[in-house]
Amino acid sequence: MTIREGRPTIRDVARLAGVSVATVSRVLNNRPDVAPATRKAVLDVVARERFRPNPSARGLPHGRIGVVAVTAPFIEDRASYFAAILAGVADALEDANTKLLLLPARRDRVREAGLRDRLKPGSADGAILVMPLESTNELVELQSERLPVTIIEPRAPLDEGIPCVAAASAAGATAATEHLLELETPPTAMFAFNDEMAIGTIQAAREHGLRVPEDLSVVGFDDVERPLLMTPQLTTVRQPLAEMGRMAVNLLFRLLDKQRIDALRVVLSTHLVVRESTAAPRNGR
């Protein structure tokens, strides 16, 4: 298959090579993170179709500098949670050939400067805010005046004009609670706020001579890496952390491209993952 008429575009090259536009861009920019077979397939199409990148079109859309600012709270006991979200954001930005400007936000100290002061004019095309500390009014000002923003897991209800991505946490918590109630009369279980607390609960139970799950069932929340490294493996609610990051990038780029956004609040499904830390109590308890 070839281009019948007209000058081939980078999208044409991607379609003919069976890859994404981002992959073609990485090959053309001689990036190392492309498999040899994929690189050859792209370059073969480039040569066959006599594709020549347009210098003015190879860059970013007019007015962009190719940087997206990302803020996330600095919370040591939930490092894996935020790392998973940031990994999704970073992957999506890399595919779009866009740099990530990380602005950590500490919750244990008064902010010396707001986000508007930390982001000087022209320093970023937009921002993705994870559990932002900014008030709703501050976010509205950012969105309306100069800096498009997308929120991941807002702490409080947002103005309806601000796009956000969240997990269906309430549904996940309900599923975990119902799972425990189905096992136990009377209850002999603990549903922790997150996986780190659940792991601490299991350790404390052992110190008091309780067996998990024989004497006490434990459920966590998030499904980060550590639940798979412990014994017993932790039953938990899986949150789509990386997917939230990627979706936030998608929403932000649609804002920057002035595209219509049908749903400003995107809620991604959670999933109860039953492992070894929950079971019906023995001896009829």
C-alpha cells in the first residue's frame, strides 16, 4: 500500500508502517527507545514514500513549548501510589514528545508560593495536578486565564468546567466490604484505607498472636507493588493509577487543541483482587 496522490504526512507513514505517530516521531528524531525491527519498518516506508518532514510541522502546535507541569503531594507512606500515577503521565507525555516538569507539593508545610507563582508565563503549556492543594477558586483562575489544567483525584468537589480523572473509590470500597461481610458472622475483618495500612495491620495482628486470614481477614486499597511481595498476599482494591495519569494527559491535550470534551469528569473502574489475606473464619466463627 502506498500514497496515491499528494505529499505523504507523518500520519500516512504511521499507518503504512503499522505504528503510532509517536513511534514515527521517535524514529525520525533518532531516539534509542525503538525496537530495531520497528525502526526498519518505519524507515522503509519513509524511503519508499519519499517522506520529507516539514520543518515547520515537525514541532509542536503553534504557541506551545512542549512542557507540561505536574504537581503531586509529597507523601512518603504513599510513594508507590503516586509513582504509579506519575508513570502513566510520563508515558503519555513521552508518546507526545512532551517534557514533564515535576513540581512536588509538601502537605506538611505552608506553601511559600501558589502554583501560578511557581509557573512563570511561558514555562509550561498546561498542568496536571494530582490531589491539588489549590482551592477551587485558584484552579478556576488557572483554567480561565492562562494555564489549562486537568485534575487527578480531586480532594474536594470541583467547578464543573475543570476536567478531572478519578477512580471509582466508593464502588471499590463497597465491593471490598461486601466481600468481607460474606465471609464472617460476627465480623473478624479489617478494611484498611490503603495497602500500607493493611500491611501494618497484618504485622500488628501477628504481634498479638492472630493469624491472617484464619483469625483476621485484611483488605487493602490501591494494589501497588508491595502486596505481592508479602505473605500472605494481600487482598486489595486495584485502582487504575497509571490509566488515570494517561487519561489526564489526554484530557489536557484536548484542552490545548481546543477540542470538545464531552465528559469533564472521567471516573475509571476499580477492581477487587482477592488473594490470600481474606478467608472465611475457621471453627464457625
